[in-house]
Amino acid sequence: MKRRAILLLLVPHACGIPLESEGGEWQESEPYLKSRDDLWSICLATLDARGWKLEAQNRDSGRIVTAWKTHMNPTWREGHRDRLEVEILAVSGTPDRRHRVRAKARREINDNSRLPQSEREAVWTYAGGNDDLRDQLLYLIKLKAKGPGLDD
């Protein structure tokens, strides 16, 4: 049996959640000439503008984990839910304090064939990463971090 360590991020008014859940591939942005606080604000604003609720955030570690965004469907296995994880990383070896954003998205499908539209009765099964969702988020962060001209 394979054993895997799970770190927990504790936030007020929430129980612990996996700091890095299984599934999805991390993708890193290019370095931005922005402070950690500036990128933190950009990430939160971008997630909020796209309708994502946060399950956990830790400004000190630069980590954000969204709540699940659920889309039910009358067709079995077409209902799904997604979760995003975002982290702000300092770029080592740069004298001008550059930072990167990395993100990943996890998707699960509803495997309940009897009641496929019931969120309460859903049986969530891992369905891989959602690279399109992750890449869209990183692109929107890039637009806000670099501006319309996309240059530093």
C-alpha cells in the first residue's frame, strides 16, 4: 500500500484541507517584477472576478485553495466539479524581487448513475487535471500583472 504524507493548512473558521492535493499538474508563470503582496491581490481579484469562492488562504505561505465549483448534469458522469490551487513563489537569484505564480486545477466527475443531478447524493471520482481552467487563470493573472502591453 502506497503511503503519502498530506500537509494541512489551518485557517480560522475552517477545518484543515490538503495543502497540496493529488491530481492536476502544476504550471508556473513567467517571473513578474511584482511584490508578493501585489501578486496576492491580483490572484484574489482574478479568482473573485471569475466567481471562485475560497476555501483556504494563507498569505504568509502565498497559498490559495478555492472551494469546489460544481456543475451538475442530468447525464451520468457529465456532472463535474473543479478546484484551483494557487501559490506565489519568490524567484531565487534575482536581485529585483521577482515572483512567479503557479497553479493547478483538479476535476472530479459525479459517478452516481441513479441520481446524477443531486449534488447531495453525488459520488465524486477523480477525473484528472483541468489544464484549460488552470491555463486560463494563469493568463488572466498575467494580464493583470503585466498590463495590456504585457511588458515589464
